[in-house]
Amino acid sequence: MDALDLATLIENPWTWAVLAGVLATAELVAPGVYLVWLAGAAAATAAVALLGLDARALAICFALFALASLLIARRWMRRPGPSMDDGLNQRGTRLIGARAVVEDAICDGLGRVKLGDSSWTATGPDLAAGTPVTVVAVDGNRVAVEPVNRLPSP
């Protein structure tokens, strides 16, 4: 293949579209390799190739699009998402501060509370059934509660 054939190939928008498809497919096979961003750069270059630019200009466009997309990807990937949760494997900690109602009176420090649509074993001061409480701690499948009107202990 001589230089003229290579230039003609590079100037063809379909070459860039096929390259974009190959890179996107490769990203599906080997995810996490940033190939999808290069596929986007190749697709943008295919759109620019429709303007009739020469091979050198298209190569420069692809390089600039690739650099820009990789910089954007790097910045976007560093941003913590919704999966960055301190209580990811400690779901009980999410209950702290929740309001509940005493279901079975708490006597001698042990009873049951209605929390959402669930009933939980509760520890806390002696309280009558129907008393509104706040969850202050979670230990396994037990919640520690205090009456709503009492300030939490330091």
C-alpha cells in the first residue's frame, strides 16, 4: 500500500466509522480500557471527514479528539459516584436517626419497635407501647432507642 492509498483510506469517513465500531466492540470485550472514549474520538473524526479535509488534518483532528476525550474520561471517572458509600456493607448504620414506634413495651431494657414495615428487637429505657422513639445505635439485629423528646447522649 503506497502513501496515496493510505491517504485516500484516511480521508474516507467510513474508515473512521468502522474504526469507531471496532473500538466500541473492543471495549465490550475488554471493559475498563478507555477504548470507548477513543471510539468517540473516531466517530467525531468521521463526522469531520465529511467536510473533505485531507489525511493530515484528519489525523490531527483524531489526535485532538482522543486527547480531549481521554482527559474528560479521566476527570469523570475520578468523581465519586453513588456507589461510594461509607455504609455500603453496614446497612444497619443507615437506621441511626430513624423514627420508630414502640410495638411491645420495653421492659428491663428489652422490647420491640416498629421501624418502617419491619419489627425490630430494641434496647433502651423502659417505655410503653406506642411511644415514639429514635434509633441511636444498631448492633446486629437489635436497635438501641431513646424517646423522641429526650436529647441523645454525647
